[in-house]
Amino acid sequence: MDCLNYKVLDEKDFELKVLPDIKKSQINIFCSVAFTAPNYSIIFTLNELKKFVKDMPNYKIHLVLWDMSTLANPYFKKYVEDKVNSQEFIEQKMKELIGIAESVGFDKQNIMIYKSSELWKRLISFKEEDIFQEFYFTIAQMEIKNFVHNEKVSHLLRIPMDIFFCKHFHQLYPEDIEKPIDIAFFSADKERLYLSTRQILYEEGLILDKTPVFVKMDYFPYLMHNHKVPDWNMSLREIKGVISNFPLSKQEVSILFRFLNSKGNKEELAEVLHNYLQEHKKKFDSEKFQEDFINLSGKAETRRFGKILKSQIALDILLLADGTKNTTEISKKLGKSIATISTYTNRLKKLGFIKLVNGKIKRTLRGIKINFELGVWKE
């Protein structure tokens, strides 16, 4: 049986505010990550999150990818050399993250992913109240002792901002959520700043009670050497190199094995971790997770979609492109010539709306969302 490597910090609030609503309404859970590769850290996090929601009949995970942090990561800088631009990389990571979530057992319907850069834009543009001023007022009261255990200055903004995202998520994304975030699920390194930020908001009357409820993952060491973290694309030899160069105490080795649901010593850790990552990789279907919702965030992008969707034939093709039909079958279904269907499918393919999978036409998106007030930026 899997052990539970997380703890509800606000047990009384959880019992009073969350448990009564678990069977009545949707429970909204916030979790943020900086993601560059399918490493053990993200898999640990998603596995623990999956255990946490196991008995919740109706929940929605709002997963925020801190793309600003991802783009500053040395791994990203090395990866994009002569390969992809930054925007393509982030879009790829968002799709990959959804795929990893599905591989650990999440239903795609229950998890949504956002870019932190988009949340920042919406937060700053929000007209009903000056949320950014509220954020600055809060961090201005935080003492440096709350920050000293964090290695990066970016964490001083990122971690407190998570709480503001939680507080205002239903205002920033009203198309996705109708009420405030119920639960924030986070790693152990965020606890001190999360608690400090929420306490100031509470003391200043900016929140009426200590919401959201906090659920903290147990600590586990973040293995890194030469900016490399063990992921499922690494060989056993590469993982051994990271672990052998990382100073691990016996207690930390024991902690890692607990997350891996196994036992052993440091010499055995690399092999167990490599096998763990490969097992998760086997469950990951790179084709399956391509179809997802798209949030339109630019005028040019909105016009590009509008140009296609105003065409009845293009729209019909998208509706039929579920991966079970080829060009000939769609032409028969629509009563159009193969040449006509081919012309439109080529356009849709160039725009990235469809792709061919084993000769069948498959959508790369489930749907489109657009927020005219907060979601479309001038270009």
C-alpha cells in the first residue's frame, strides 16, 4: 500500500470548510510548479496529489506552470540551442505536464494548467481592485528572516504570489472557476513563505479567514548536479552520476525510498529511481495528451482562429477530427470532394490545429476559451 507523504496543515479548517462540501460541490485545488523535464520531483508531487484527491468525488486541479522560472532554468537554455524558441518550449512543457498527470492517474477533465505569466498579466490588468498594490503592501511587511532559507531571489516573489493567485483565481479566470481556491497543495520548501503571506493577509483583514487550506508535501531532497535532475529520459549511468555527486545523508536516502515505496541504501538508489521513472514513462502516451483546451491570449492568435472557424468546412473537419477518420471518410461524411477536404486539412495542419496519426486526422485541441476583459492583449 502506498504511504501518504503529505500533511494537512490546517486540520480544523479542513474539517470545517472542506469536508462538508466534498460531496456537495467542486473542490478547487491549487498547485504550482516550475517544470523543464519529466523528473522525479514532478512525479512525486503529482503522485501525492493524486493520493490526496482519491476520495474526492468532484475536484478540479488548477496547476500553474511558472514559465518565467522555467525559462530562466539552465536546462532550458541548453535545451533550446538551435532547437525551439521559448514559446514553443513552454507550450510543449504544458502539454507534457498534462500527459504526466494523466500517466499517474488523473482524468484530463479534472486538471487544468495555466502559465504564471498569463496570471500575472490578468492580475495587473484587473480593474475592480488593485491586486498588485495589495501584493506589494504584503511583501513590504515580510521580514528577511522568512526568506533566508530560499536560494533564489525569484522565490521571494513567486511563492507569496502563489497565495495571491489562490485568493483571486476566481476573479482572474471566471470562465474556469466560480469560487475561491479551497486548497493549496505545495512542497515543503514553500511552507514558511506561504504561511507568512497568508498570516499578513489575515491580520490586515484582506482575507476573513485562513484560506486556502494548506496541504504540505513531506520534505524530500532535490537531487541536482551540473543543473541536471534525474528524469525519465536519463540513463541509469546519468542518474548514478547525479546521485554520486549529491551529498545525501542516510536519513535523506531513507526519505527518498519512502517516496519510491521501496527500501535500500545509497548505492541502490540510482537503480530504484531509474526503474521508477521508466515505469512512469511507460504509462505516458505522447500522442494521447495533445488534445487540450487553448486559452487565446493575443489579438493575432484570436484572429488566426477566427479566420478558420468562420469557414463551415474547416469547422466541420475539426468537429469530425477525432482520430478515427481519414480524408476519404471525412469527404464522404461532408459530401465534399477529397481535393476540397485535403485543401482545408492542409491549412489546419499548418496552423497546428490537426495532425495525422496512423493515417487518421486528429485534433490537437479540445476547445478554445477567450476572456475579452482579461485574456486578450494588445500586440
